[in-house]
Amino acid sequence: MIKVDLRKDKVITISGHSGYEEIGKDIVCASVSSIVITTINAIIEIDNEAIDYSDLDNKIVIRVIKEDDIVNKLINNMILLLESLEKDYKDYIKIIRR
């Protein structure tokens, strides 16, 4: 299962594999990866100092450093897309709010 940990201190951690299908054919993992990486790239393109992120062994950690309207909208859009996936694939992705 993919776990998305949303913390109040603006740290977002995405970890695990969905297990929906074998690696390379897993549409849930591919969707999460696309959503998250596209969001990271968009934020960095706008302001490369707005976030800090790491991508290590099945775990991405995003730390929001500078908040502004555009960064907040991009992060909120990412969360809404992940929530939509969670609704459709609840056995394969879980969002945790702390």
C-alpha cells in the first residue's frame, strides 16, 4: 500500500508500493509518481527554494519551505489528486493527516 503522510508542519511523505499490479504495470503507483513528480517539478520551476525534497528507496519526502499562493495551490492540487486516487483505489493508497 502507498502511504501519504500529510503533517501540519508542511512535511509530506509518500512511501511504499500499491500492490495493485506487478511493478512496471501498476497504474496506481504510476499515477502517484506522476502526480508527485509533476508537482515537485512545477514548484521548482517557479521557485527552486520553495521546497526541499528527497527521493530515496520507495520514499519521497517534501518539505515546504516558502509558502505563497502558487506553491499552496500546487500542493493542494497534488493532495486533491491523491485523494481522488484514494477514493477509487482505497485498498492501495491511504492518506494520513497528522
